[in-house]
Amino acid sequence: MKWKLTGRFLGSVVTIVVIVGIVNTILLICLLFVHIDTEEESAENFSRQFSQYVDLKDNKPKVNEEGRESLRNNNAWIQFLNDKGQQVAAYYTPQKLKTVYTPAEIVQMYKYKEVDSETTVFVGEASNFSYFIGVKDRGIGRYVLSYNYDSLLKYINIILLLFLSVDIMIALVIGFLFGKKLTSPLHILIEGIQQLRDRRFKKMSIPKGVYEDVFRNMNELSVKLDQYEKERNQLDNMREEWISNISHDMKTPLSSILGYTELMRESAVDLTPQELDEYIAIINRQSIYMKDLLDDLNLTMRLRNQRLPIQFEEIDIVGFIREMTIELLNDSSFGDRQIEFEANVDKAIHQVDKKLLKRAIFNLIYNALVHNDENVVVKIKIDAIHQQSDTHTQITIADNGSGIPAKDLAQIFERYYRGTSTANTHGTGLGMAIARDIIHAHKSKLDLTSIENKGTTITILL
């Protein structure tokens, strides 16, 4: 697998290099035969097109003012010759310039720098007269090349073959080294993925280069998967413990129901009406507890799966919670407890499900009362909170009880979690989870903060 990846990458690199080499060679050959606008060609064009500035006067060529200006700008001179090679007119020519030329001298004048080392001479024709234009510029030159086509093609073929061989060798060496360098991290990534598949979450060292982000993301994925694996194991343990607790809670009332029903059946004639009423009350209480337990299980599953229809209606939250506080104080179980109510707003209208919201708030208050001693003070406060352009209602339930240990805070709202900070283990262990799911079903926020031995504060933001 390792050499297979390296070979594939090497093949792609070599292919790209060969293609680029072929294209560059074709371009090089084309450039040898394509006309390029160099400075010399510009001077050549200037010389050949100069005839547009030449007029005839008395059968002699004359350069107009625009032409003379062009000569001065190009640091050039012009000499007109008749068909016998004799000068008939001249502008800005050097003093030692010849006035009569033989055909050989005309060719020599064009091919080589006969005037001086800085002047290049160009040839043109205007109005049946030939002319020399000399441009004084060190940057302009003319070279005469003689060659044989067969020999030139032979040398070009040898050079191309040499370049192609060298390019292929370079491509093979560089491609192998480059491919090996780039594919090495891939092997580490494949091994890392195999480790993740085998549930071995190990961080990899992050190399510098193009794969740096890939390795960093792989390490983040490994950390998250490790975290999820631990959370799943913890959740499984909590679920098993919860099931064990629920089974115990179910067995206890069932044992009472079975015991008292057998006692009533075997000793029905010997029981007094007072004993019979007492046994029936116990059976009824245990049956209600089992029913509540099953209802809690059903409710939490429906809330979690969003299958519980919510009946929204418009109510005043202030009056609603005030009535709940009064109901708590009238309950014989909590009548002697210290429950305080404070409303900093006169009215707060919201669309809520009264039955579900009452269940959630009661669960939170019961939790504060049941899991603390009898001297605990529970304060219920309602405030108006302004966030941006909206006004929200904040419900705060605070107590000065024993608080929640830091290790329990993260799982306090889990369905399968029952805290161990209190000796009171009676209950289904679903109250906090149900409260959280109901608040979230109302598109509201629920926050909990707690400090051991100082108390707990729960905030609901409607």
C-alpha cells in the first residue's frame, strides 16, 4: 500500500513535468520563427515607413517638417541616392559620409556598421529614390547569420533529446523525493484512522506543511471521539444504576401491595375496620407511587423525543407562581417550611402550557426542599430582564442548603442520574430531567449554579 501510493503520486508528477517540458519545447521552437517586436525592428519599421514624410520638389526628394522632427527625435539622419548611387539630397548626415556608392558599398553599408560603431544604417525607397537612414543608438544592432538547414536540424534534434533526457531524470529524482515526502503523512493518517476504527484514541504529532490542518483536525476528532466514548460508557453505567434503582423502587411498593393483599385475604374475618382501612390506604399509596413512576418514565421519553403535544395558553406568570407558592404552603408536608415569594414586576404575560410548566417548577422547588434539611430557606423571585429590544421574564429559585457537589453538576439534569449528596434516595430520579425538558420545550433557558454548603440557584428565562 505504501509503495503503491508513492508510485501513483510519482507517476502523476512525472507526467506533469513531461507535459510541461514538451509544451515548453514547442514554445521555444515557435519563438525561433515568430516575429518579435524588438528595438531593431522598430527602427527598421521607422526607416521603411519614412517615405510618408518625403515629397518631390523640382524632381528632388524633400523631407517635410514632420519628417525632420522625427529624425531629430530618433537621433537619425537620411541620405537620398539616385539609381547611379549618387547623393541627391541629405539631412543631418555626418561630414565624412560618402556621396557616391557602388552596389557593393550599398550592401556593405546595410550589413555592417560602416559609419561608426554606434550607427546602424537602414534602407528604404521613396519616389523612385533610394535612401539610407542612419540611427545612432548603441542598443540597436544587426547580425548576419549563415547556416545549413540539415546541420541545424541535426543539432536541434540532439539538443532536444539531451534536454528531454535531463528533464526526465530530474523529474524522476525530484518526483520520487517529493512524492515520498508528501505521501509519508498519508501513511500516518491511514494508521490513525485504523486506530480510531479500533477505538484507540491516540494523538498524532503534527508535521509542518500542507497536511498540518489535516493532522490537527484528526487530533481534534480523536479527542472528541474519546470524550464521546467516555460519556457513552458513563451514560451506560448511569443507565444500569438507574434501572437498578427503579427496579428496587418498583419492588418495594409491589412487596407491600402483595404482602398486605395476602394478609387481607388470609385474615379478612379477623381484621378490624380500622386495620382494614389502614391496609387499604397503604396499598393505595404504593399504587399511586408506582403510577407516578410509570407516568414519569412515559413523560420523560415523550419530552425527549418531542412527541408530547403542548397546549399553549396565555397566562400571567406572576399570579401563576404566586398561586403555586400558596399551594405549597398549604401542603401539610411543607407547611412548616420557609418559602419566600418576591415579584419585582406586576404582571408578566406568556404563552405556556400551565400543566407542564407547573410540573417543572414544582419539581425544582421539591428538589430544593427534599434534598436539604428542614431549616432550608427557598426563595422564589420574578424579575423582568431586558435583552436587546425584547423583555424576558426571569424566574429564580434559590436555596441556602447544602448545595450540589461539583462532580454532580454536569450530570444533574441527566435522566439516568441520581445524585448521591443526600441520604434521601426516594423518587424516580427523573424530576430534574423532566423539568429541563419542559423548559426547553417552551423555547426557554434553564441555568443552575451551586456551591457546596452555600446553596443552589436555578434560573428560568422565559
